[in-house]
Amino acid sequence: MARELQNKTIVITGGAVGIGYAIADSFLEKNPKIVIILDINEKLGAEAIERLAAKYGENKVAFYKCDVTTDLEAIFNEIIKTFSTVDVLVNNAGICNDIYVRKTIEINVIAFMEWSLKFWEHMRKDKSGNGGTIINIASIYGFRVDPYVPVYHASKFAVMGFTKSLGHVKNFTKYGVRVVAICPGFTSDTNLGNDSMTFIPELMEEVYVHVKTYLWQKPEAVGEAAVVVFENADSGTAWLSEGGQPATVIQ
């Protein structure tokens, strides 16, 4: 599959705001066929589409209200019925709230894996697919550890392991679907960051002090990194996007 976004049909989960929106914006600059944004928040989704359509054209963007934990089959079928083929899936939907253990695993792990496998099956060349790319938004917390969000850490370690296995060179060679991960560092102006909660709520003041020691960036930095990753990443690799610096391969 050519490593260019032009004329590609792209699906982004959790794409109404923050990192997902920034990736949509950056991808649209490369003139894809269409970017399809999925998000559980219909109001924010409509606002996102309005802004992107004004910038790139109404025929370049679409929105579906979607809960990734329940709506996979219906949304997948509707997308394929309307657009026939998906070339790129960006798994961006996620939460960081360790109070909700089951919800975290349902969204960050189970739904993420189910969406990946569904689109991987659609893309695989040995079953008449066109090949494609799956980009999984992991986190620096998928390979670094602090003591505050063990549930979130576990979910993002799962993303990394899943990406490296499904994206293994043997699978890519045999099936033609590239699977890669992006590990954003601390990123402002995102629902994920705004709604974060440690597993012991009374530690939040300590957490606020702790996170100030990290390099921060805007969502646009991750959007730019996503383009670099799409154009350069080998299957099974993970890339760091931190502090607004250029994306670099880490594994």
C-alpha cells in the first residue's frame, strides 16, 4: 500500500476533539478521499465537521455518532455500504480514569481490539482486500510507568503488545495490513487529559504537581506526528510524539 494519504478513505474513532480532531485536520491537508469521524458526542462531532468542511470542503468529511463499545457492527456496515472501502483506521477513542476499571478496559482494550480486527479483516489482501493501515493511539504510559494510573497503564501496555503482534512483519508480509502505534506524551486541550483520575482520588493534588515535570504539547503536534508515522512507519513499530518534537520511532 502506498504510503501517501491522497485519495484514502480514513476512519478516526474519538475524532471530534483533541488528538483525534488534530489527526483529522492534518490528514485532510494531504487530500484524502474522505475522513470519517466517529465520536460518542454528537454535538461536538457536528461542530468538528462544520469546521473541517469549511476548511476542506463538505465532500471531504463525514460524521457518525458512535459508542465504540456497542456500535462496531452497525457503524462498520454503514461505512462500507456508503464508501465501499476503508484504507486507514485510527483507533483514538479512549479514557484515562482509573476509578472506572471495567469501562477503561472495555474502551481502551476490548473495543480497540475488536475495531482493529474488524478492519484488519476488511483490509487483508489474501481475502480480496486492498491492504491498509491501522494506527493505534497508545501513550507514553504504554512503555513508561508512574504510580498513579495502573489501570490506564495496563490498557496502554495492551495496545502496545497487540500492535506489535498484529503488526508483526510476518503478518504484514502475508496479509498486507500495516499496524503501527503512536505514543503521545502529555497533551493539553484533550478530554482525556481533562477527565483523568488516579485510582486514589485523594492523590490528585500530587498528580497535578507530578505532571508539571513532563514535556507538554498541543494536539496539533500529534496530528503532525500522525502524518509522519503514516508516511514512514514500518508495520509493528511504535512512535513517540512528545513535547512538540518531531515523531521518532521507539520500538
